[in-house]
Amino acid sequence: MSTIGTEAIEGFNPSHETVQSTRDRLRAGSVVVLLAALAGIPLVANDYWLNAVLIPFLIMSLTALGLNLLMGYAGQASLGSGGFMSVGAYATYNLLLRLPELPLPVSLLLGGIISGLVGVIAGLPSLRIKGFYLVASTLATQFLLEWLFNQYGWFSNYSTSSSISAPRLAFLGHDLSSPTGRYLLTLTTVVVVTAVAARLARSQTGRAWMAIRDMDTAASVIGVPVSAGKLKAFFVSSLVIGIAGALWAFAYLGTVDARSFNLDRSFQVMFAIIIGGMGSISGNFLGAAFMIFVPILLDHFGGGVFGGAVDPGQLENFQKALFGALIVWFLIKEPRGLAALLSRAWTRLASRINR
Amino acid sequence: MSGPILQLRDVSLSFQGIKALNALSFEVARGEICALIGPNGAGKSSLLNIINGVYRADSGSVTFNGEQFIRIRPAHAAHLGVGRTFQHNALFRHLSVLDNVLAGLIRHSRTTLLEHAFGVGRDRRETREFKRRADEIIAFLDLTRHRDTVVATLPYGVQKRVDLARALVGRPSLLLLDEPMAGMNQDEKHEMSRLILETNASLGTTIVLIEHDMSVVMGLSHHVVVLDYGRKVGDGSPEEVRKNPDVIAAYLGTAH
């Protein structure tokens, strides 16, 4: 059976498969080049770039990845990302403090797992409610966690100030507290976690998540375990976000401070995946780059154009307004974000090469 | 196992006081194609929803494969071997044809989250095996050239076949088809009828389907159950049903 429509689609592009394989090769190649560049950066970049730009960019990418697994793949919207980051940060802090014999990667992973378990509890309402109501319940998680870490001194080892300094970072006898050390720690973690998450997203677990996202009633009728799938999504998502939170505290800020994991952070992560592209792995990096680099560019650009004539506070407000406008624009024009734009660009390039 | 594969006894269902199904009883024999017909609102879709647990009957019982249940969950019904397609498109719209079909195999999976994350253990073998089974069904339903296409971009008639493939890949013993030919042109209907007959013949799947096109129903089914306002007004072979005066009055005789 062939309808006119399908004939037309197939007649339109006979070399569809070769274009696709060229595009896949182009994408794989660009990932390799990008990884090599990121690994080589400490040789050329100064401390400012590592500390203030690249480390937060990488960690923001990882956080976005965590939320994207939950929201972009499994379709469960959450505003609890900041809260899960703080769980990861405080859990890892306490592990480093109380079990100093554990190697750093183990503490990081355990911190992530603790955050993942908290995520499962926070995800329980998703078995009954969805959409806006679920967002409201994750919002409650966010506020509850913020309150918890402020209220109970045990988490911050009864420190008198609200921010506590992170223990020294070391692995296999190497001190990782230099900017280059912290950068390489972050990069390694991000690469490893991204590789595992990307595999998971393509696996049966990821397929179940996307089935739940696209049509949950049909998913349950064909036997996809919907409740288990949602809770697994909350677990993996919060695990990744927890690891990102620990890195944010130890590799970026150098302190554990509940205030840096507030609701603003949750929104920032959500904006990053909306702009970058929901349901895409590369979108997390694009979205995080947008969130980190655009303000820096606006700063330089704004300073250059207005020559200090405009109040920096005004400029910051302008930035926020611009961000808001861009998000609205993306939601309307390109709901699949920068990742979709990039994917189209690759396809165009690939078909040009094959021509 | 002998005896009917599906047996409904005195099944009633009402929505806010309105009776959708009224003490309905019938049997579906193993290996047959059974058509449910009746005017809109006769309760046909509600009946399918009761069989696979989307709705719960107010009273009465459903016996599937000799096992009687009052309330079954959709996922449990799927595990017992009840497959289902939908009247309105319920595909996973952002996924490819292959991924949609593979989703129909998830309930047969024996692998865990950790195996998926690291590609260790049984995961690779299971993935290969599932892909093979999915490709088999995709070829069976003539969907091979659409295999890697995102379903939302496919024509409606093709999407209906993807829905069938997704239900069929898990090899259900009972397949419920809710208006598999709605909105199709004549060619597409013929093709779908052929596929349903072939599924029934070569895979031995018992099929219960809802269909409005009488010529299709009469050509396709071994057994026809006629519903009107939640009551059964006819039950028998296509010939018997065609001659039944109650059926003619209730359904075939009325213009619609």
C-alpha cells in the first residue's frame, strides 16, 4: 500500500541515507574535536577563563543534562533542580568530612546517589499528578530542601556562617585545588556522566521515558511500566544534578552555600534546557553555553557601547528582559531549541558534501 | 487450552448514571476474528476498555484464558497477552517507527537500569533480539521503508499500521483493534483487512475489532456482536446477523 504522500516523500530525497550517515560522521567528528579542545584548554587559557567561564559552563551543562533526562525525555517538569544540587553538595561535603578515607570519585558518586534517592521521594507525587501540579509539588521540594539545610546545622557541620569552605580536593595523591585541577576534575566527570546518560537515553529505559512523555495512557496499555519509569527518571535525573551540585560547590565556588542553590538556579537550569533543546543531549551544552556566555558577552558589549553611561544595574535588568524574550521566542519558534537548529545545520552541510 | 479465550458475563458500566453497557454477555472463541458493531455511542470502545483494564466494570466479570477477574490493570492485561490499538492516534509521536514498535516489547524485558546505563550484562543481547523481533513485524506490516522515520511525519494510514505493529510485536494472544480503518480510503482499507486476516491466519492471534464499514466487517469476521445502547442485539455469524430483524431495526436499517 502506498499513498501518494509517501511516494512524494521518498521521491524527494533518494540519497536520504547517505546524507544521514555523513551527518552522523560530521557530528561524531565535531564531538571529538570539541573534546580535544576542552582537554587542551588548560594549556592556553588563563585562570579567569577556567574559573569564571569554563568550569561553570561545564557544571551548568551537567545540571541541564540531569533535568533534561527528567523533563525532556520522561516529560516530568521539575523546578527542584536547585534543591537536588544542594542535596548532592551537602551529601558529598559530609562524606568528604566524615569518611575522608573514601576516594573523591566515590564520595561524588555516593553524594549523587543520595540526591537520587531524595529525587525518588520527591517524584512520588508524579504517580498521581502531572503538568502544572507536578511543577508545584517540585517547587515545594525546592523550598523544603532550602529550609532543611538552613535549619539543621548538622548538614553544614555546625558552621557559624551560612557558607562553609569545601575540604581540599585530591585524588590519588594529586592536589586538585588549582584552577587546572578543578577544571580537569569537572571535565572528566562531565564527560563520563554524559557518556553514560547518552547511552541510557538511547536504551530501553530512555525509550520507556519517551513513551511515557509522548502518551502515557498508551504506554501503560502496551505494558510500559509507567510508575517505575517515572521514578527511575527522578532517580537518574537527581543523581546527575546532585553530582553537578557537588561540583558547583567544590570545583566552582569553593564553598557549600544553600543560597547558591535557590529557586533562581532551578529556573536557570530549566531555561537552559528550553533554549538548548528538550530531549537532546547536545542541547544541554548549547543551552548552558547560552546561559553562561551570553551574559558575559552582554557585559562586554554593553560596557563598550554605553561606555559606562548606563547604570550596571539597569544593564542587568536589560539582560533579564532579553533572556525572557528569547525564551518566549524559542518556545514559539523552535520548541526543540538550539539543538534542532544545529541538527538542521549538520543535515544541510551533509547534503552539500554529498552533492 | 480449549474453551473460549474471552468470556464476558453480565458486564455493566455507567458513566454518571448513564448506562454505557447493560448486562452484556458474549464469548470470543480462540483463533477467531470477532467484530463489534453498533451505532456511535453503543458502548463498543467502553467494552474494549473494560477488557484491557482501562475502565472498571460496575458489575459482571471478564474471563480471559480461563482466568476470571473483576478488575485488571492495563499493564497486567498486556502481560497476560492482551494487545490493543487505539481509535484516535496514540503513537509516541516524536519517536521513529522502530522505537514505537520496540516500546511494545518493553514488558518482555529482563534487563535493569544499570545494564542499560553501562551496556553490560544481558543488555546488548536483549537489544539485538528485540530489534530482530521488531524488524520482523515491521517487515510483516510492510513498514520497512518507514522504519527510521518519526511517526508524526507519516501519513495517517501508515500510522494506523504502526499502531498495529506496536501491539503485535509482543505477540498478544488476544488483539483488540479499535476502529483500525477509521479515516482510511478504500485502498488502505483493503490493505489493512488483508493484514488483519494474515495476522489472524499466520500468527494465530484472536482478534476483536470495532468497525463501521459493513462490507469490511462482513468480509473479515467469523463472528459479529451487535450492540445498541449498551445492550447486545445480535450475536452470530455475519450471515445470521445480517438476517436478524432486531439488528436491522437497530443498526443496519437506520440511516447514519
